[in-house]
Amino acid sequence: MTTAAVRDDPLRRYPAYDFSRPAQLGREHTRQLEAAFETFARQWASQLTAKVRLRTHLVPEGLELVSYQEYADTLPTTTAMVAGSTAGREEPCVVQFGLDSALTWVVQMLGGKPAGDIEPRTLTPIETALILQLMDGTFELLSACMGPLLPGAVTFSGLHYNPQYMQVISPGEAVIVARFAMSAGEARSTATVMLPAAIVVDQLAESDRHAATAHRDGAMRDQVNDTPLEVSLRVTPRVIAAGEVLDLAPGDLLRFAHPETKPFELVVGDTPIARAVPGAQGSRLACTITTIHEEKTR
């Protein structure tokens, strides 16, 4: 097969669409989520630095829409997965981090200093209580940073160690995953936040509907308010013959039958909107509005 034939082969130019994978997020929705997770990363790093007393940095690494099974396959066999939920919804939100990071935090919170690398292991009841107390504030930050992208505040619902046996979500359900590079002191690790796509997409759609309505109303109002209009003062018109107009010369006087005591018409285009009397403001000519014409309804 020639090179030109390979280049023109539709099967090579257009990859097959995998209908088993969820659709991708729109560009505008992706930007909204990325901005929210960037804010969360900064605030979570500040919170960990203050509570754990270990300088911590979090850098967003990516945002993707995948199935829960695909997400679980990227995680270690044993890891810390703190699950939370919003009021009225069963779908879980998850904050995931390595058990070595969790144990480092516990040592720091108890006043110690980690000696070398910590071997990951499941947490004791006391260690679990400390981590969950720390995560309670993390969920508060997540709820505040996501704002209208979540239907309500996220509250703690459970701690899990094995992503494959987490019995709160089906393997094929679509989830939104944000990944973060975490540095705590000299240690480097990865953390993730998982949100159910159903919840977030519903909230994004609702936000779009409100934004579209507000945009239409606001755009129309702003357009009307910002439209330039030429306003003029008009005396009572006088009708003259075309011959008189052709005979006009500089210095000629035209008399108008407008009483001296009668206000002028204030017009926009050909529409009278008010009456006004002439005056001055400093060195500039001005007019004082005396009456406003009421709109006549048919």
C-alpha cells in the first residue's frame, strides 16, 4: 500500500469512537472546574501547612472525565480514600492520598518528626480519628471552592483503603478526577479528588440555564441603556415655499410662530419626549426640563 493510500485511509485518519467511555467535558465547563480546583489546591496546601505544621505545596496536574473503574485502576492497591456526600445525593465525593502521606501528617500533628521514608499501612483508630478530623476541614474547603458546581456542602461518610472494593459507586459510572502533585517537606506524592459526573454536570447545566437567562436579560438592558441617542430642542416648525428656500442668503431672517413664553420640544429623532426652556450652565448653553411626555397607550 502506498503512503498516499495510507494517509487517505479514513480508518487511520479518524480513530474509532469508544461508546463505552463517557463523553468529554465542554471547554467552558472544563475551565470552570480547573479554576475551582486551582483555588482548592492553594487553600488545601495552606490548611495542611497550618494544621500539620509541615510546609506543603499542591499543584494541579490534570482534569479528566473517566469511569470509576478507570480511575480506580490508576490508584495503588492500598491507599487512603476519604469519601463524602452532599445532602440528598447518594453519589460519593472522594479525596484520595497515599497512606505514607497520612502517616506523615499524623506524626507531625502529634509533635514528632518523620525519620526517613514511612512504610504505608492501614491506620489505627487513633490515627484514623486524626485524619478524619483533618479531612473534615478539607471537605469544607472543597465545598467552598466548588461553590455552585456542587448541590450542597460535602460531609464525611467513610474511610476506605481499597479502591477496587469501595462499594459506594458502580465501576462504569462516570466521574470527574482532578490530580495534584503534592510536596510535603522533602516528600513527594500524588493526591486526587473525585467527583461524580452526574452531580457536577447537573449543576453545570443548571448554572448554564441561569447564566443564559441572566445574559439575555442583562444584555438587552445594557444594549438599550448604552444606545447613543441624539437629543434636540425644537421650536414650532414653519412651512415655507421651495422658492423661499432657494432665495435664502446669509443675513436673512426667518420668523417662527413660536411664542416666547412657550417651552421648546425636547425630541429624540422625531419623537417628542419632554418640554424644556433654554438656559445656560457656565459658558455652555443648556435647557431645563419642565414636563415629561407620558407614553400614550393604544
